[in-house]
Amino acid sequence: MSFCHWEGDTLVLNVLGRPRAGRTAIGEVIGSQLEIHVAERPVRGQATAHMVAFLAEEFQVPQSAIVVVFGVYNVNKQLRITAPRRLPAVIPPPVQGSLF
């Protein structure tokens, strides 16, 4: 299973959050998840909120375009990012003309 797939213009992303990092950054693919280092403590969803804000900038979307499907209080998360305007190098673009 891949760490991400496309459903129309929505990117579905499986994430492994790494809180308490020195800086917030996109890490490497680990199995079926993309590692995201977060420079925030995992207290009451603060690390997840920080991650969403960071990813909104990375994908050039408003924070409201990112939905945490599951994992707000867990390191294992699934996110849905609607209509990203920029893709980090690790994310493959959608395949044009394919069935989602």
C-alpha cells in the first residue's frame, strides 16, 4: 500500500507524526506512511494542529482544505488535502485520465 493516493482532486495522505522534533519538516516514506517531523509537543492535539498549518503552507491551500480523517491525538494519521496547488517532491501528481 502506498502512503498516498488521489481521489479526484483530493490527496489522501497517510502520515506518521514525529512530535518534539527540532524543526517541522517533511521526512521520508516509511512503509505505508509519510513521516512528518513536528516541532511541537503532542498535547491535546497541538502537534496535529501545527502539522496541519505547516502542510497548508507546503501544499499552498487554506487550513480548511485539510481534513484529519483519523489520528488527531495519535502519531498515525490520515489526512485529506483538497486541491493542493503545490506538491512536495515526495508526492506523485495525479494521473490524468485515470479512474479514481
